[in-house]
Amino acid sequence: MLRGSRFIILRSCALALAVTGICYTVAAQTRTFTSAEGDFTLELPSPTWRAIAQPDSVHQHTEFINGERNEGYLRIRKEVVDAGTTPSDLARRDQDQKLRYLPGYVEGKEEQRFEGHLNGITTSYEYSNGGKLMAGLIYYLQADNRTIYTLQFTGARDKLELIRNQTDYIARSFHVK
């Protein structure tokens, strides 16, 4: 009986070390990004994600790519809205005023609850770009009753589906200072 207990203890210790090593590897690969204005911070889940543009006099948003643009592209915008505007309201406005004009636009679904440092909703859609099937996924995250951040991910449809865990990770880690 004592021999069996030792085996179980050794196996449990080995498993704990393996899990710790995996967690350390994942943690070592993530990077924290803070916006140039210092108004938000997020975690990038792998070294392939990198910032390519920050707000300036021409661009009013921050942009990232996951290696190449078709592998995953992220644009973050800060939307100042009327008091009481919900993330769903902003999603419908974006759909009516922007998204539906994309070539080959196909409306996706609105998922009501997304929870992270900021809560909100997600919407998805598909479109075509130069004959390629593309997809979009937007996180509408409410910072306060007048501010909603949009994290808009786009990429080749098959590629964006594969990195959904990364897009969720980035959106969950997003918080304002």
C-alpha cells in the first residue's frame, strides 16, 4: 500500500510541475501592450501579434496584426456615445452605417454576453475582399455610460476561426486605466 501511495504522490508532483511549466511558457509568450495615450492596456497572446499603428493626427485608432493581415488584423476604436447607449445599440448602428456596405456582406450573429475586465457583446459577419472569403468579429466593450471600445478583428474566414481563443483572450484582457 505504501508503494502505491508513493507512486500516486510522485505522479501528482510530476503533473503539477508539467502544468506549472505549461503556464510559465504561456505567460512567457504573452506581452502587455499599453496605448500611447495610456488610456488602455491589453495582453497579446503570442509574439506574432504586434502593433502596426497608433493614434495620430491621421488615424484615430490602434492597429495590430497577427503575423500577416489575413492571419488576423485588429483595430481598436474608442467611441464616445450618448449617455445610455448600449453596446447592442452601437453594434446595430455600425451594421447599418458601415458593415452592410462591404462587398458580399453576410450578417452573422450577436452574442449578448461577453465578460472580461470590461463587459459587452460580440458580433460576427462575413464579406469578400478581392475574391477571398473574409470574416469579422467585433467586441463592443462598455467602459462607462458614455464610452464603448470596439475591438474589430478581421482576417481570412478560415484563419479567423482558428484564432478565436486568441481574440477572446485579447478582449478579456482589455481594460482602461
